[in-house]
Amino acid sequence: MKKLASILLALTLLLSAMGCGQNKTPDDTKASADTKQIEKTDVTTDTQKKDADADLTPAAVEQAIADAIGADNYLCNTDIDAGTLGGYYGLDMSQVEAFVAKQNAIASVNPDTVIVLKVKDGYADTAVELLNTALAQMVSYIRQYPFGVAKVEGTRIYASGNYVMYILAGASYDGEDSEGEVKLADAEYAKIDAAIKTLFGTLPVNLAEIPEDNGNGGGGLIVSDDDDFFVGG
């Protein structure tokens, strides 16, 4: 009888222990819920980032620049085609996934130009170098025939990830006060910089290389007969 009672007691204790192991404590339940919430937050953040990346296109960047300056002062009203980007600017268009490029219809009078490239991996540095070559020619031209010098010398060339941007834009100065011209150019580029920072989360370093002015102007740039765009000489 005592032996039977001992066996029954042992079984009771065993079943009780098994039951406790299967039931979660409130702390266990809370920890599980917290883990699921963290996982859900991570997934949501990743999804939002992908959506934001998908919305970022060359067209969206160009539009943000135009909006920052305002319709009256954004003078880039003519598309630059892939042939010109490859021919004049020397870009390898097989390395460009998407682009928007615009300039003024009479570029010999209004040098404003905005080029936004989404390039393939590893091509951004080359694109920046080629755009700087084009900028050097523009600076040379503008110093020979001075108009909008401050705007040209304030040109931005930005690279962020696979995006490369060439931005020569803003309100044109109507006057002869060089200090006033510089202040206007600075104010216009401040608007552009703010727009770029909003889009990319940070303002990239301006990679534009402005040649030193030796007082001799310099050659290397002529204007086509139809006055539609600059061509290298």
C-alpha cells in the first residue's frame, strides 16, 4: 500500500512538472510579443526605404531642382539627348541606366544646364571627371565673354550612390555689380542644396573643379552656328 502511494505521488509530481513547462509565464509572453513587434518594425522600415528608393528617379531630382528655383528662374527648357551626352560630354551611355538632361534653348546666352544621371556601379567617378571637363570648357568660355560668371563658377557636381548631378542653374543677375551677382548666385545655389539634401538625406560634397583664373580666358569652347548648344573645340 505504501509502495502504491509512493508511485501515485511520483506520477502526480511528474505530471505537474510537465504542465508547468508547457505553460508560458506572463514575462515569456511579453518577451515574445516584444520580439514580434521588433521584427515587424524592421520589416516596415525596410519596406519604407525600398519605396523611397523607388521614388527617387532622375526626373524627380530634376523636378526638385526646378521647384527649388521657381518656374520664373529655372531656365532649363530644352532636353539634351543621349547623343549629345555621349558626343559632347563624352559619357558612355551604356553605363547610364537613366537620365534627365536639360539646358536653355539659347545656351550661348543662358548657360543653365542640369544633368541628372543614374549610372551603373563603378561609373560614378568617371562621370564626375567627364562633367568636370565640360565645366572647365564652360568656365573658359564664360570668362572670355563675361555674363553669369558667378552662376557658372558656382556650378554643383554631386555624386551620391549611383546618382551623378551637374547643376548650373538659378536666377540670372541683371546688373553690373559683381558683389550683387555673387550674392544672388549663392542664394540660388543654397535653395538647390537644400532640395538635394532633402532628397538624399545629406548634402554630398561639391566635386566641381573650377579652373584658376589666370586672366587669359582660355580656349577650347566654341558655339555652334545654330546657337542651340555648346560644342567642344
